[in-house]
Amino acid sequence: MTDKQPAGLATAVKNSLRELTQTFAAFLKAPRALWGVNIPYVFEGLVYFGILTILGKFCSENVALSDIHSGWVYGGVTGGITFAMLLFGGVSDKIGVRVSLALSLAVMMLGRILVALSGTLSLGSGMGSPMFLLMAGGLLLMVAAYGLYMPAAYAGVKRYTNPQTAAIGYGVIYGLMNLGAFISGFISSNTRHGFAAKFPPNGLTAVFWIYSGITLFGALLTLLIITRKVDRQAVERVARETREMSTAEQNLAADAKAASGKKVEARVPMKAFYAWLALDLAALALLVLSRMGKISLPGYFLIPLLAFAVLGAGWEFLRRRPDHPFRDVRFVFFIFILIPVQTLFAHNWLTIPYYLDRAFAGTGVSRYFEVFSNLNPILIFVLSPLIAALTARSNVYKMMIAGTFVMALPTFLLAIGPNVYLFLLYILLMSVGEAMWQPRFLQWVAEIAPEGKTGLYMGIGQFPWFLTKLITSMYSGYVIARFCPKPELGLPMRTGTMWLLYAFIAMVSPIALVLARKWMAKGMTRQG
């Protein structure tokens, strides 16, 4: 018995490697249009994550905001992007992948130019200053454009891959954005140090100018690679390849789209929905102004008002859409229970740049905090397509449980205290967990979408991510100020306590997924 096990293991490894090689070979032969999505995605990953890494420092040192208010800016950007995806996700289905990608990148470039101008012109500083308002305007444009860009990119992957290459396609695009994020660390740190004298006080404004130019380059690449002719040829080729697949493969593809027979029939009355949405925004604005001390309205009034407005908008949106995914209890549980572990994603920019810059002050880790902050992306670039190919036929729910456990548990390492080796081990292990579940989740959402509704479903699937970023940003600034303050303030560092708190939060997701596995198994429409 024992001497047969190694042979079985060797056979399993050999089969896995053969399947991996075949899948990658098929993907590399994918239509040219797919590379029109993938290549600009590298540059956008570079710029997007590069901005997230330095935005807190820019707000704190250039715009002169407090850590708490800087956290709110992060929440407005990252949460706003996901909310914009919910609003604009379906636009790419109407105007096409090519136009959506080029248009969104052009608007993002304009927004990033405005942010760079806010640091270039002498406009004063502080909350409410002209500098803050110009920066906020640029970030708003970037947020709106990104709400169109991400759904369009994933719709492009679905459009330009066949059922054999779909899994690796989603894994690769997820990895490519992370490759760009890793490169941004070197560009940002070297630019920041090289232009500190020309763009005081820290050279960050020069980084924003470079990121604006890179965005323009990405937009031009999209238009040059994905021409109308290339798009048409790619769609025809994918359709032909799908028809030529064996019966077994076609059955697998049919299983992946088992839910696509459902269609969204009715439309929400836009006037009523936007009225609720206006109340949402008004309540949120009043709450922010109250916390800033600009007005004096009690929280026990504003918070229930905001909650009531959110529930009202949700009800108005869903009441005439009986087939909407949000009316599926298991689907809602599945996407919302991921919020606790997804907080670790948000801490990659809300907490880790501050942590590395302050807890390791005076060391090379602090001097090049952008590079260390973006080690996770390069690991994801390597791991994501490999794990996606090796687990392409694995049960989605089991992968979610395993991946979220592997991602959450290493956070306890940081509770020991600032140590560069423990930090590197944490990044390695949590990246493995992320690569195990995150691309598969995105693939699952895209593939259960009915034909012509991919962008819409991608936006819907991202709604809990919107809540994650919004909620986490509301408390992260307070936690940073209390447990990881600026070194010059002379206050004690208690980063171990901070990370212990975050570890317990993240563990909620895998534990809940385990407890709900039997109930969820009854309603999962996508098994592998």
C-alpha cells in the first residue's frame, strides 16, 4: 500500500503539469484582441496601485490632512470605484469592449492630470482648500472612469476566450494587474527621491505626472491593438473553437453558464431610485460634515438616516426585478461573507504603507516602502495563473474555504511585532491564499451571467467589495493614528495589537464558509 502511494502522487503531479502546459499553450495562441486587454491592463495596474500606495502620504504630507481624513479619502476613492462599477457595469455591454476601455482610460488620464496639478500649483493646503478640491475633482473623474474600465476588461476576457482558456484567462488578467503594481514600487520610490527638490516636500507630485503619461500610453495601445477588424476576427475565432470542442468540454462550458437562462426582465423606475440615491449622498455628506465639525447634527440621527436611505434605494432597485441575483439568498451570502477577509486587501493600501513607513522608520524598508508595499502583487502575478490552471476543475466552494483560510491565518504573524522577515512571510502566505480564491470568484460571477449581462454582473459581484473598502477606510485612519502614529509625535507603537485585531476580523470569512457549507451546497449553480 505504501509503495503505491508515491506512484499515485507522481501520476497526479504529471497529469497536473501536462494539463497546465496544454492550458498555457492554448492561452498563448489566444486571439490578438485578448492581448489588447491584457497589455494595457499591466500599465493600469501599475498606475492604479501606485496611486493607492502613495495617496495616503500625499494627503498627509502634501495636502496636510490628518490620518483619519486621509483614510476617508481612500474610502471615497476605493469605495467609489466599486460603487461606480455597480452603476456603469452594464455600459460596456452596450457600447462595446474597445470603446469602453479607451474611453475610460482617457477620462482616468484627465483625472490624474488634475491630481498632479493640485500638487504643482500653489493653492494652499488643508481640508476644503483649493488644493484639496482640485485633487478631489481629479480623483472623482478617476473613480467614475474606473467603474467602466474594470467590467469592460473582464467582459473582454470572456469575449476573447473559449471555455478551455477561460479559467487561465481570468487568472492571467488578475495577475497582470499585479505585475504592474509591483513595477510601480520602483518607479514611485526612485521618482520620489529624484524629484523631491523640484516638487517639494517629497517629490510625490512628479510621480502623479508620470502616472498620467503612462495612462495615455495605455489608452493608445488599446485603440491600436483592438481595432474593429481584430475584434470581429477574435469573436469569430472563439465561436469556431467552441464549436470544435469535444462534447465533454462543451458540457463543462454549459455547466459554467447554467444560470444564464435567467434574464432581468423589468427595469427600475429611475426617478424613484435616483431620489433614494440622492438621499443616500445627502445623508453621507451630512455625516462627513458633522464628523469634521462643520455642522452640529447628532450621529444618532444621521447614521439611522443613512441606513434608511441605503435600504430604501436597495428595495426600490430590487422590487421590480424578481430575477435579480440579490434576491438569491445563497448568492448574497456567498459574496457578502467575503467582506471580513477582503479587509486584508484594503489594508494593502490603507495600512501597510503607513506601517512600513513608520514602524520601520530609519531603515531601507521605510525608505523604499512602495517596493515592500507591492511585493504581494508580484507574487500574485506568478501564482495566480499557475494556481488557476492547476485548480481549473476544482470545486469553487472548497477553493473559497481553503483560500480564505490560507489568506487570513498569516495575519497573526504580524501580531508578534515589527519584523521584516515575519512581514515577508505574511506577504508570501496571504498571496498564496489570495491566488487560490480571488480569480475563481471573479470567474464564477462572470460565467453565471446571462449573455450580454457580463458587465452588469461583474458590477453586482463587486458590491460587497465596495462596502469593504468603505467600511475599512472609516476606521483604518483612527487605528493607524492610535496604534501606528507618526514617529515624530513620540507616541508608543502598538502595531501588534493592530494586526491581532485585523487577524480576528479576517478569520470570520473562512469559519462562516465552513459552517454554511451544507446549506450552500444545495444552491450552488457553479460547482467546478
